[in-house]
Amino acid sequence: MVPSRRSFLTILRALVASSSLALAACDAPSLLAPVGRISGWAEEPFGAGLVQVVTISPAALLDGNDIEVRSVIRNAGLVTIPLESRVCGLDYAGSLEVVSFLLHCAAYSQSTQLAPGDSVVTTDVLRVASPPGRYELQVRHAVSPEHWATVPTLVRD
């Protein structure tokens, strides 16, 4: 039995509505958006086979709220790569004003030989100090080779 045009349109509208709700509820980066342009998320290759992924949680920023910044540097290459990376916090620049209020250890960086497929992870907690608007947060996790990942952000009302 072939469905009528009206029943087909009804089913199509229901599918579109449920898909829209599922996408709106999802807090993960969209597969349809260009890499690095999703608010609160960036993935950037650098050096000879390294990739830095930075996520900001929650993705919906509000002035005065605390956020977690998580940076992962992964060796996506085929050879071991020397890496000096930040520990006990990250370095920040850019137009998004943030305040660090946690005590960190006295260490600044550590050197390692990062094997293919291995990664280093650092997290930090900050307080947003910017009014509503669009900003960029630059995050440095890799000291040598140096790299600053740029994360687009949106501070909401």
C-alpha cells in the first residue's frame, strides 16, 4: 500500500521535529559544523603530527559562571614526538575575560616523548568575566613546539 501525500508529509514533519529536538538537546559538537567553529570546542593540528582538542564545559557560557577547560594533545603521527606541555593549569589569551581562582601546583611544564596514539591531558577551572557577546579564548597547552588553540565562545544573557 502506497501512503498518501498527506500521511507522508505528516510523517516527514514528525521526523524533522524529533530530529530538531534531539539536536537541540545534544551538548556535543555538531558533525555538520565546520571544525573549530563550534562554540566551546576546537580541534587544531600543529607541529609534526600533533593535534590539540580543547573543550569548554558547559558550552553555554554566562558571565560569572565557572567553566572547565580541558585540553588534550594527541600524537596522530607515526613517530614519537618530543613535547613540552603545561601542567597544573593552562595559559590563556584572547578576547574572553576569564579569572583563575584555584590554587595550582608550582610546576609549569613537563617534557615527554609522546608515542604515536598517546596523549597528554590538562584541565583547569575558570570564572567567566565577560558580558554577553561572541569571544575567542586562546589556550596554550603545548610549550614546545608552541601552539595556541583558538576556541570560539558565546557568552549568553
